Amino acid sequence: MYMKRLTTSLFAGSLALCSALSTASTNPTQDYKKLHDIADAVSAQRIQQDIEKLVSFGTRHTLSETESDTRGIGAARRWIKAEFDKISEACGGCLKVYMQSEVIEGEKRIPEPTEVVNVIAVQQGTSDPDRYVVMSGDIDSRVSDVMDATSDAPGANDNASGVAGALEAARVLSQYTFNGSIVYAALSGEEQGLFGGKIMAKQAKKDGWRIKAVLNNDMIGNIEGVNGVINNTTARLFAEGTRVTETDKEARTRRFTGGEVDSPSRNLARYIDILADSYIENLDTMLIYRLDRFGRGGHHRPFNAEGFPAIRIMETNENYQRQHQDLRTENGIEYGDTLDGVDFDYAAKLTGLNAVALAAMSWAPAPPSQVEIEGAVQPSTTLSWQGLDPQANPQLAGYRVYWRRTASPQWEYSRFVGKVTEATLENVVIDNYFFGVASVSEDGTESPVVFPGAAGSFGDN
């Protein structure tokens, strides 16, 4: 079912005793005007121009031409870098733009030595520059034969739409300053084995990046599904449950305390679902409790593998006749990922959702860390956490405690508790609910909710 913003009424009966202490809030930004402005600033026309330019390179296959200025992945990635450089110049050098690469060889889909190159643009935060949120799209394209590096592979939707979204988000957000850092990433090698994401995630881990969110945009422009459904009002958020980095000890703890549906990726998805309801006109997001689609993969997965919160944002109705297909017409059906299969207004809508989420998380304080919970055989539940560094988070107003029924998909109830590191919910029994804590800024922007223990941790502050 689609996630809807939940009402603010509290339970009668069992919650009557605590209702006076609680405020039910499902909007982590309290209708922040700047986020409306950001959503409105996204241009479908600019996204269309970028997608058309990326398609004009003929093919962007990972193994394609790299020397030409007009064809192949080499020309495409140089153009992307030049666009990020233009954006940076327009904002007074606010972006650090660079290429990141590694030579891959001996793989099934990359048998010969091949340089896989990402294009990265970093907008550094003012008070907490080592805290990052990432928006990514994939540069490379393909046809039916995954090893065919010469045939035309327009890749208009898969995934020029995601790269165009990252470029447009950079144009819009570079007009603002943020406490945390924002990364716009165009990744390569996705179709050959998620290599661009692996390169970036590994380097981020090595460099000690405190990544709190990766928003992987893979196909955000198609509204007509192979099932005949035409719908420009919904999108999907794929988010893993139990994180792959969980230890045996952590798994034993989770068995008794819960957390299977409260990984940081799941709570990141919940956060974005609420932002969609609040800031993106006529868009309802659908939380998918899976890492990705059946038997398929995306560039969020390498970040999950390193323990980072990461989700996939994409269209709801896929058209397989336009994905990974040679350009051809058979039995009256046109195959191939061409420009006429992209709805640019829809791509702008999903880009706006990304931009709002990146901004909200970067203006908000860092998510709390070391969140713990206790309350066994007691009438009340107590949560504790580590206080945030005030120098890195000067905007911090305090913390909000959340709880929900265990079968509820979204957080239902909350209470602002101020600048403390422990809070007790009187007469709220620990056995009956799931709990979490979010950081709140002075202007009302909030971090995602953090579930207690290792299962829900977003990492160190």
C-alpha cells in the first residue's frame, strides 16, 4: 500500500495517560518554506536538455569509445564534468568537482583492463563538512547484449534521467549553503557490475566519510509501464531491511529487540516518504521493503555493502521493452530506450524530491548516535543517546522521540524532549511499540529517526 501521511490523533484508552505529554508529528520539517522553494526551482526544461545531450553521445557503454569528443562514455563523462564545473563557477566555486577512477579487469563483463570513471561534485557543508548525503545517477547505457559497446544505446531513461536529475539538483542546491555536505555523483560501470558504486563506496569508507544517506536514482523518467498502466503520481523507494554488515552478536540481539524493518535505509525511506507528502505536489511514494527488484541491482547496493544508509528512488511502472533493448521494431512494437519514452515533468518531480531530501538532511543536525532503549517489565520506556557536538551542529534545538505500533509502516507519535540525552515515556509500554529518536534544528528541520541499537544506527555523529 502507498504510504500516506498519518493523522495526528493519539490512541484513546491505553495512551490516554501519556497523551498530555505527547505531540504526534509526522512532518520532519514543519512546512519549511525554503524546501517548497527548492522543489519549485527544479526545471523540467533543463532536465530535458541534459537528457537530450547525454543521448546524443550515441552510446555510453562502459567499454565504449573514450577518445572521441562526440561519441562514447569518454565524451559523456567529460561533458558531465564540464557541466558541474559551470554550476560551480556560477556559485563562486562552491563545488569541488573531480573524476574518480579505477582500472577494472578480469571480470565477466569487463574482461580487459578498463578505466571505470565516476564524476563527483561535492558541496561542502559549513559546520559539519565531514557529514555527507549523496545523490547518484548512472552514466553508462547498454543494449540487449551487455557486451555490445558499439551499437547505439541511447539510455534516455536508463539512466540519463538519473544523471540529469543529479545535475539539476546541483544547480538548484548550489544557490544555498548547508551545515552538512552534499555530493552529486555520476557513476559508471553499473550495467557491467555496479563498479562505479563499488569504487566510490570503498573510497568513501577509506576516507572516513560519514555518509548518512545515498539516494540512488535509476530510471526516474518513465510513466508508462509494460503492464499498460500510465501513472505520473507515484514513485518507489527500495530499502533494505537487516543490513548486510550485521554481526552474529547483533543478529542475536535483533531477534529479541526487533529492528528487521528499522534499518537506517528503511528509516531514510520513511523520511523521504513524508517529505514527498509535504513538498512534492501530486506525488505519493511507495515504500518497498526490499533491497531492489527481483534478481536485479542498482548503485545503492555497494553503499549498503559498506554499511551506509542507501536507497533506490525510481518510477513505479517499468517498461521492459525500453530497457536493455536493441533499437528495433517487431510486430508493431518499438524497442529501445529513446527520448520519446521519457516524461520530463515526471523526472523533474522526482528530482525535486531528491533536492528537498538532500536539503532537509543537510540543514538538520546529524542523526543521533548510540541510541539505546530500556523498559523491560516496567510501565514506561526510556531512550538515551549521545549528545551531538555543538560546534558541528550549532543549529540543534533538541531531540524528538518517536514511537509507532509494531505493524505500522510510518512513525505515528512523537514528543519533543529538548536538549537532553535521555527521555522517559511514562505509561508507554516498551513491548507494544517501536521507538526512535531524531535530532531537531531551531528552524524545525529534523534528521531521520534512528532506531535503538546497531540495527538502526546511522553511524557515529
